[in-house]
Amino acid sequence: EAQVTQNPRYLITVTGKKLTVTCSQNMNHEYMSWYRQDPGLGLRQIYYSMNVEVTDKGDVPEGYKVSRKEKRNFPLILESPSPNQTSLYFCASYTQGYTEAFFGQGTRLTVV
Amino acid sequence: SQQGEEDPQALSIQEGENATMNCSYKTSINNLQWYRQNSGRGLVHLILIRSNEREKHSGRLRVTLDTSKKSSSLLITASRAADTASYFCASYNQGGKLIFGQGTELSVKP
């Protein structure tokens, strides 16, 4: 079954404690992307990757890091989380032909 | 920056009525897509319309695209309570970034 898997689904952490949200896809998609969703602001892109070892900033990259060492995985790293990073995060993947994107189920992050 | 802007931001209708949502975008596109999101869940792809198409149907969904006005609309006919969700339009920019509109929150009352 084609899917994008994010973990964890829910996370509560404290300010400054490094964390990683994992994302994995099984469709051999070239493109992967991270979004955050906040009330009234829609989905804003954090980072995206066009292929292994190729990443680029989205609209709100500050405070986040990503890596794409393997095609299937695209982890999101918060080196020093702050309360303003409390949000709902989604990972997505899609093919080079710019067709439909597949989304993970989301990670609800709370930073206290 | 948002590629698309959607209108209305919220829509409340009775079951059986039609729901129409509009999306405007800024740059040229290869295709435009619509997604659905149930509360707090992942987005699910509904329909894709290519830039050389003007209208597309899928079940109770009808999508139109007007590239001269850089706009699209999604019509859901004979709505059901289960259609209650947020709906987003999305398109790719030239770099391959998939960018979303702000979304329309649809509420269908039984």
C-alpha cells in the first residue's frame, strides 16, 4: 500500500530539547516536503527535497533542519525547539511529474 | 508565500445543497489540484486538473479551471454531512514546490 509514515503522531517536549520527526515513503518518490499547519495560516512549507542530498528552503525554514540521505526518508529536526514551533506538521511526497502528493497523518507537536 | 487564495474561508450549507469553493493562484501552472482534510488529519488528494483542461468531473465533484483568470472552482453536488472538512487547492511552482491555498472550511448540516 502506498503510504507516507510519520512518527510520532503526538509529541510534547520542553523548550530547547532537540527532537526529530521522522518521515518515510514507500513509493520511490523523488520529492518530499515538510509543512506546518496553524489556525488561520493554512499550510506553510518548511523545507522540501528534490532528491537525495538535494534540499531547499520553503517559506518558514527558521528553526528547522532536514536531511535526505536516502530516497525514502526525510526527517525534520528541531535543534532547539521553542513554543512558537507548537504546530501540526505534515510530511508529503510526490513524483517528478508533479502529480498528486501523498501526505502523512501528521505530527502534533507541543513545545512548553 | 501562498500560491493560492481561497474563497470563501468558511461555508455552511444544508445536506443536499451544492457547495462551491473558489481558488485563485498567482503564477503559471502545469496543473491544479484539490485536497480534502478532515479535522487534524492528513490531506487526501481529490482531483487534478491540467492546465489544458477546462473542466473535470469525478463522482459528485466538478472542477473548473480558467487559466486566463488564474482561478479554479470546486463544486460538490448533493452534499452530505460526511463532506464536512477543509478543502485546499494546490499547485506546483517551477521549482517543484507544492504550494497550498489557505483552504475553505465546509460544514454540511444534516
